[in-house]
Amino acid sequence: MLEIRPNCEHCNKDLPNTSTEAMICSFECTYCKTCALEVFENVCPSCSGNFIERPIRPSKMIEKYPASIQRLFKPKELEKARINSKTFKNIHPKKR
Ligand SMILES: [Zn+2]
Ligand SMILES: [Zn+2]
């Protein structure tokens, strides 16, 4: 089950459950679309995997299984992230 983290780990933008801006990697590293696709070029700066749009938990379910309220805000070192993106962005996620 996804935690549904409440914010972008890099820029701290709010990403509530109903946001269509939230992107996650397979480890649920969570970023806004701008950070995931423009800053990190669809390469997760932590695990080098790709991102997909986070699904929205339906309203009935979010009552029973609430979204996380634990904010994780750890801006990435841009120089390192840039090297990581450059290394992996042209390699299909299947082959990373
Ligand atoms: Zn962001
Ligand atoms: Zn990741």
C-alpha cells in the first residue's frame, strides 16, 4: 500500500492525495511533476528508477487508509542529480 506522502521531497510543494502533480518511483520517492520530469529528467535521484503519476486513492478508501502526514523534505544536490540523470535518462527503465 502506498504511503501517499504529502509533499515534494525536493521543493516541498504540497502534494495531497488528490493532486495530479505527484510522481513516484518504485520506492515511492515522491516529487512534483516539475522536479520529477524537468529537474531530474525522469530519473529518480535516489534510486535512478523512473517515475510514474501517483494514483489517487478514492475518497471512501482514504478515510479508512489515510494518506501519510509525515513530510519528507530533503532537497537533492543538483550537481549529483544532474550526473545521475545524464547517466540514466536515455536508458530504458527496464535496463537501468
Ligand atoms: Zn518539486
Ligand atoms: Zn527512487
